[in-house]
Amino acid sequence: MNIRSILFAFLCACSNHPTESVAKQEPVPWLPPKTEVVQPKLDAQPAAKPEDKKIVPPAIAEQPALPSTYADAIKEGKELAAKGDQLRAQELFLAAAKMDKKRAEPYVELARSYIAGDERGKAIAAANKAVKLAPESTGAWNTLGRAELLRKNYDGAITAFDQAVTLDKDNVWAWNNLGYTELTLKHYDKAIDALVEATSRPNATGYMFNNLGTAYEQLDKLDDAREAFDKGSVLGSAEAKSSRKRLEGVKTLALTKPLAPDELSKGWVDDKGDVQKGEPKVEEPEADKTVTPAAEEPKAEEPKAEEPKADESKVKVESVEVIDAGVPDQTAPKTTL
């Protein structure tokens, strides 16, 4: 058999079986082997040093522009002083002084503001400047007296207050301040003279009557003291009311002469007329916080007055107040607080 016969037989045999279809497969892409991905750790940052921090300055509130006129500077200064903003008020008063160098009013207001802040040296300097510019101003002299009183120069204060009432007999504030100063020095008769002048004016306040009652009490003039305290109570002085209550029924606080060998050499007469041993017990009054004094012009808060000490043979003097007057001879209308 030749080769052709063998090939023919093979082909015939293959034709007897169906042809198997082979599904075509898409080629599989090559992938790299799976590996675990680890995030790299960052190095720890060093703590920032104080000097490395950027310093941001705090925001500074923009100050309002200064008033352009003298009148506005004085007006706004007084309003700020009444609110307790003394630094800003002083800035405005100084601005007003530059606008009109011949006016004493800015220096009066400056002195009052310095007094409110217990700045004694500045208060004296400003008040002296006011007196120099307006020697005929009762308000300037009264303010100088207050500045002297602040530094306990009582002789200087009396001189200034005397000048103030000489220039204006109706300056009730200067009369009260003069009486207060004399009361502090235990010059009770002089204190009464000045305080009678103060309380005889229509615009007298409750604490002025309380000051007068205190002076009367130191001289054992209790009827006059009670009358003054009564009037002070009506005008709203809580301290005068308390003092009046304390003197209810008391006939005298003066020490008697030696009674008898077997008695103490000191005693006092009670409300029944009986002599008692020792000294009378007095009730401490509450501070007078109810009175807001009227003023010729709005003014700064008044300084706290020092309580004068009474003689050991007398009862304790209650607190009294010292107040200020209006601006010196200016054209501003008079107002009350």
C-alpha cells in the first residue's frame, strides 16, 4: 500500500466524528503578585517653641475723633466724667484747653476729674491754673479748696473756700465745704456758722443739714441738732434720719460735775432726767447712700470725705460730705443732676 492510500483512509475515518467547537477565551491580563501596602510613618514634629510662634497684637479699638469745637469738647468730657471714664474725659478737657487758652472751665473740670481719681498733685496744678485764669470765679476757688482738702492742707482749703463765699455769698457748696473743714478741725462754732449759711440757701441738701446737726451735737446743743437732723431726713439723708433716731429722748450728752464722793466723776442724763454712770451708748448709723446732691453744673463723682474725730468726752461724729460747685463764670446754663 502506498502513502496515498494511507492518507485517504485516515481522512475518511476523521469525517465520521462531529467537529467539537472550542470556545474562544479572552486572554487573561498579567497581574503583579499581591503585596501588603504599608503607609509610611511620618516623623513626629517637634513642639513649637514660644519664640517660633507668630505674635499677633490684640486689636486696638479705634478711638473716636476729638470734637472740633470747644463747646462739644467740654460737653462730651462732662458726660464721660459722669460715667466714670476719667481718662477719656481728661483728654477732652485738655483738648478744650488748647482750643481756648483763656478759659478756666477746662481746668476746673480737669481738677474735678483728678480729684475723683485721687490724683492730688494734678488736681492742685489744674485748680491753681483755673484760679490764675479766672481769679474772680467762685467755682474755681471752691475747686481749689477741694483739691487742698484732698491732700489734707486744711489751712489752704479754708483760705480757698473763704474766697469762694466772698465772691458769691450764695455758693452753697463752698459754705458746706468750709463748714466741713472747720468741723474736721473741731472748730465747732465756726463750723456751725458756715453750715447755717449753707442750709439757709434754697438749694441746700439733706447731708448739709446732717453736717449742721453733727456740729450742734458736739456742743451738746441737742435741740438744735434734732431740728437739723429732722430737716435732713425730710430731704432724703438716711444718715440724718439715723442720727435723729439716736437722739430721741436724750436731754444732754454733756458730762456732769462730780456728783458725790461715792459716785463716779462722770455721768449723763437720760430721757427721764436721771443721772447715769459712764457714757451713753450710741447706735452706729448707716452710711448715707441715698443722697445725690444737686449741682450748678454736672460734675464728677465727689471724693469720700474723711470722718472727723470727736473729742473723747463727746459722742462719735457721724460722717459728713464735701461737695463741689459749678463751673467758674461760664456761659453754660445751670443744670441739676
